[in-house]
Amino acid sequence: MSSYQAAYKTTYNVVNDIIKILSKDRAPVCDMPPGIKSDLHPDSQEEFIQFSLLTHGFGTPAHLAGLTTFTTGLQEAHRALSAPSEFCKAIQRPVPTAVKSALLDHFVTSNQGHG
């Protein structure tokens, strides 16, 4: 596994873990009734409630929206970097010249020992 792929996997897993924790927050937001049982430790849930009160209920949902958008962008960037030609074909755009030459350089370098 390349260092890029390891970094992608680690980043994706860390952000997903944060999303899972934030999704367990049961602080009162908008029309959600207070007192719903939380899976979080009571001290942690109390901190989320304080955060919710300080942000008028927008804190955790806003963070969740931002992190979900980030993971979507991360997945698309990974898809584009893993297979640039297929990605460009899927979005109906030509492969940029710089990407073509980088792909050619990578192909030549990786095949030098196989000749």
C-alpha cells in the first residue's frame, strides 16, 4: 500500500469515527425533545448539551454536515487520484495534459525493472 493510500485510509477512518461519535449526541436540537437516552458517557453528553446551548442547537448538526461533505470530497479525490483516466471519463472531461505526462512518467518508472 502506498503512503498516499495509507494516509487516505487513516484520514477517512478518523473522520468516520468522529462522525459516529457526533451522531450519538442527543442534545436537544430544534424540535427534538430533551431527555432522550444517549449512548455517550453522561459527562460527554453534558458537554454536547452545553455546546448545543451555546450554538443555539446548530453546533453538532453543522459539524456533521461539514464532516460528511469532507468525506464525500475525500472519496472523490481518492477516486480521481487512484484512476485519473477513468475519473475524467466518468465526469466527461479530458485528462489534463499534466496528468497524462505524470501517468506516463509513473508507468515508465514502474516498468523499468521489468524489461
